[in-house]
Amino acid sequence: MTDSDEPALAVGADAFTQDGAGLEVAVVGAGAIGATTAYDLSRSGADVTLYDRESIASGASGRAAGVCYNAFAGPLDAEIGREAIERFRDLSGDDTFPFVECPYVWLAREGEPDRANAIRDQIERMQDNGTIALEVDADALADRFPALYTDDVAVAGIAGAAGYTDPAAYTACLAAAANGAGATLEPNTPVEIRTDPSCVVLEDGTEHAVDAVVVAAGAHTKQLLADAGISIAMKPYRVQALVARGDIDEPMCYDASGEFYLRPHPEGLLAGDGTEYVEADPDAYDREANPEFATGLLERVRHRLPDVDLDLERAWAGLCTATPDREPLVGELQPGLYVATGFQGHGFMRSPAIGARLATEVCGGEGIDAFDPTRFDGDESFEIIDGMAVDTER
């Protein structure tokens, strides 16, 4: 691809001014975060090669839900979420990828005061951060979104800065834009990494020395680093989703009591849950949904959308990544080695902002202190927690 083939991405929130001239960088993992990081590094003037063991968006990004929102109570999470939403809006278009504005609702049912109070607390903290979020009762929710069954709702939040997109289309677009900005794309090219000095090693044993290696290989990140003698506190875990035919325009919704999410989809509706609270093997997990998964989830979705006629189209499984504190590992792990993983299912929706911030750090700018990957020793024992769960203890 030549420079003239680069997708016509807008500026605005897409502007990236960090100077990376003279840097040679290998980005390992051509998912949403890897492709975005490669794009921003290339635009900074760095010489970038984007590697993936399979095709572009073949891992978690190609199997993600595409739900994007800024409903975060923590100030840093809210800031990153806001940057991501703004950038999704600015980069999307007829010639790039779709981004459909759609309100995001999360709710707790009656009889669960801990969850209900946690949602009220979240909304108050969001408002304190300047995030547009509204607390509503069952009647107000029904008036705003008639498709939702609300008789059992104790409290709900509505976030306006939200929407959905096609994760595979976004990733392919950013990879193509990186290529157009000068990056070399190397899909279907497994590599190993080495440190001191930084390099990637091809299957034939060829070593490619670089100034920095960025590992954004999703669930495979842990093993890639382990092969280089580096341990990180991350566990891959299996999740499931489905697409059903049915007519719904809005909202996107997370039922905290029912522990599932849903959003409109070009074929009707996309919904998911099915978190398995055990560490998964990214090379051997079952990519097909469990036999009983779709039946059980559609029953819960039909309860929330009683007037929508749903008919299963397909179901699948993917992988997310967890950390001990449910915050990601983003930044410099060792001199010349950077990582981005552990997003608890929120990696795709944050990718436009995380990619820009990670590229900034590689080019010598500031990282994200709270996400510093060296905050753990790498041998911590911890339990996997659903990334979307409403935490009643935090």
C-alpha cells in the first residue's frame, strides 16, 4: 500500500504530535491496540513493523462486541474513555469504519440493594468527573426506552457518550492507515521477542534489532513474554457472545443483575456474557460457544426485551484478559520493552486512546502511571472477575 492508499482519517482528536523520528519499533499483535499504536508511531516519524502470528484482527479484536462507552466512575478511566469516544467519532466515516451513536444503559433489579447502591454511587462519581450520566427510575427508563421491560428495575444509569462499531473494521482500517503512513505490515508472521538489546526473532531464526518492542498480543502476551523470561500478572479468560435477528435501534444495555449486555447490530442484536472464571489457554480454548449458552442468554434477553422477536443467528467464544486489580498493564516493562494487556474486556473500547498514549510513551513522553506494568511482580495469585460487573465493594 502506498501513501495515497491511506484511509482519509480526520484530524481533531486524531492529532498526534510526538516526535518519533529515528526510532525503529516492532509492534507485536495486530489487534485494535496494536494497530492503533502502529498508526500513531508511524505518524510520529518512527520506522514501524506490525507483526501478527495470524491475520489482522484475528484474535480478540475480531471477536469483540464493539460496545463503546464512557461510563467510568474513576477520573483516569473517565478521561481515557472520553478520549477514546472522541477519537472513534473523529476517525469513523463512510470510507473508514462505522461508529453509531447509541445511549448506554446499565441497571440493577429490585431486591439487590448492594448493586443498586453501587450504580447510584457510580453515577454520582461520574457526574463529579464531568461525565454525562443520568440516574433514572423504572418509569423514567420506560419512557425513554420503550423497548426495555422495566417493571423489575430498581435504578438505572444512562450515559450519552456512547456508541458501537465493527471491531474488525476498525482494526483493519487503522492497520491500513499505519501502512499508508509508512509502517510495514507482517501478518501471518510469528515472532519471539528478546531483550537487552530489544529485538524480534522470526521463525527462521532471523533477528531484527529495534529500539523498542511493543507487545499488544492480547491473550498471547503472557506466553510471548514468558518465552523471553518475563512474568506478568495477567490471566486470559473465556467469554461468549451471540448475534440474533430482531429489531432494536437503542439502547445498548448492561443488566448487572442478569449479568449480560446487549447492543443493536446490523443483523439485529448482539448480546454476551458467559464469563468463565478460570484461566484459559489461548492456543487451545474452544472458539465455539457452549451448547447451552445461546438458549440461556436469549431467555434473559427476551425478559428485558419482551416485544422483540429474537432468532439466533450465530454464537461464539473469545478471550479477555484479567489482572489482580482489574486495571490494565500498559507501558514500559523493561528498557525498550512495552506492553498493553489486561483490559478486563474493555480493551477495544479504549484502543483509540490507549494506542495514542502508548505511542507517546514509546517516543519519550509520559506513560500512564496507574497502569504501570511494573506495579506487580508477575507471580501474583488472584481471581478472575467479570470486567463489566458492578463492583459492590469498591
